[in-house]
Amino acid sequence: MYETSVRKLQEGDVLAKPIVGINGMMILGQGTQLTPYYIKRLIERGVNKVHIEQERVTKPAIKTGYQMPRRNRDFIYKAVMARVNTFMTNSVELSTWKQARLEHLLRQAIVDILAQPKAVELLFSLYEYDPYLFAHSLNVAIWSGLMGMERAYNSAQMLELTLGALLFDIGMTQMPVDIVQSDGMLSEDQWLKMKEHTSIGYHIMLGVEGMPQLSAECALQHHERFDGSGYPQRLPGRGITEYAQIVALADCYDALISSRRHRGAYKVQEAIEFMFAAGNYYFDAELIRDFLKPIIAYPLSSILTLSSGQIGVVSSYRSAMAHRPVVRIIRESNGNAVITPYELDLASACNITVVSCTCTA
């Protein structure tokens, strides 16, 4: 073991000691075989010196099979399960049985994924590159897992889908930080560079021994669109794998309801309207309906003000259109209270929209 300058590192050098960032989080663990990407990131993070082993490894990094520090695995596991708990409480309307089922399926998939050191390494590199991107990937994995459960995927399919969803944006770690974190419009050259992240991510994932092809294709195809207008291959409709279509849906929806660097978050109902409008253009309309079924747009007992001037209380849902509930009208458009409240199904009254919502809980 000896200490050396980061700028003197070469591909194949092996860390003799872990590297810890100023926030106390592990950057790279002991035994990590360095790649050009890792060396570049260490320089960018201001690391000056590291300890490496005497012998340099000459075989490809994906073959080393080193033991990822438990701290990294535990961090990712806790982050995922904490997000699952928040998700169950705030994002969807599921029966107790379905909640337990989804948590079990996701926990099983995550445990299997975290048993693969290279997958842990990639996930942790995603976190180190951009915590927002890491959090977004967790959300996409959970939304995708919910869709997999609704489509009765078995445990093997759930593992493939969850793995693909967690790492679908891993190619972003190879993009210049100034492009990824840009607050404004990208130039044409920057946009062309950004679009490369799909192919790069695909090859990164395929470089992991044992990586399912279908999981890797989530990285390659998540920007393809149902009408063939996407990238990188302009694949139409059924040419896009179902896993990739699900991940693309989850990616789009979570991006809409989350604050971004250049805008605030959309309201859930606004995001749902966008998703339905994208049916058979951006995404398969049937998959959109399945995806949106359990999403809480207007919780039961919420008070809605309608475009007709009427006011009512959300009483139930009679269709798969989560943003068009059944409303019990309690006040007419003229301001008069309704003596005998009656129900209005917004799924049938397409000319009436929701102006505002007040949650009573």
C-alpha cells in the first residue's frame, strides 16, 4: 500500500483505503478498482491523495467482484424503504393488502439487487453525482414497482423491472454537471450531448455481469415515445419493451409532480391531465390508465369547487379516471345550499373541471 496523488492514478489501480467525502458519506470503498470515470470524479470532488494497493489489476473492473462496504448497502436500503413508507402514506390509494404486497415485493427486489456489489456501486455513484437524481430514481422505481404489481408480475419480473428503474438514468453520471444542473434552455450542442445518456447508461448496465437485457433496455429506451418521436432509436409503439414503457411513464409523472431547478411542481391533477392527454402519443393509453388508477388526485371527503360554480364533496370513484371523481353537490352555482345533496360523476360530465380542492384531513 502507498499514497499517491489522484492525478497520477491509472485505470486498474485498486483503493487500499476507503475515500470519504466532507459530508461523511462514502465516495468509494476499499477494494474499488478505479476506472477513468472514477478518477475524473475524484478530481472534480477535490480529492488530492489516495492510498492504493501495490499491484494494479489488469482485468476489466466489472470482473473484480470486490465486497462493497456494508455502509453503502445499508444507506441505499434505508433510503428506498423510507421512500416506500412515505409513498404509501401520501401518493396512492391502496388497500391494506395491496400496501403490504407492494412493500414485500419491493423489499424482496431491493435485497436481491443490493446483493450485487456492482449494482450498489452504480447506485451510490448516482447518489454522489446528484442526490436529486438519486431520489428521482428511487421514486421511479417505486412507481414502476406499483405498476408491476398491478400487472401481476412475478418476483423475477419485479426484480428485472426494479433494477431497470433504479438505474435507468445511470448514464446521466457521464454528463457534464453544468448541463445536468442547468437552470435554462440547453443549446443545440448541449441537448445532443444530453441525449447520449440513454445509450451510455445502456452500455454501463450491460457492463455489469449478470445484468438482464430487459433491465438495461430501460436505460436505452426510457425516452422513446409511443408515436415514434422519441430517442435514441425513434422506436414506435410495441417496439418499446413493456419495462421501458413503464419506467418512461414513471419518469415523466414523477418529474411533473416534483419541483425542478427551472420550475415548481405541478399539481397531481394537472399531471394526471397531462398523462391522459399523452395517450397513444407519448405513451400507450392502456398503460397510462393502469398507471394512474391508484393515484390520489382528490382524496375522499375533499371539497371541490367546480368550473360550473357548484361546490361538492368527493364521495367515490366509479371509473379508472382518478382525476374525475364522483362529487356530492352541496352548493349550487347561485350560492344556495342544496337541501338534498345529489351526486355528479365528473367522468361523465366532461365539460366540468375542478377549479380548486380543499382537503379536510
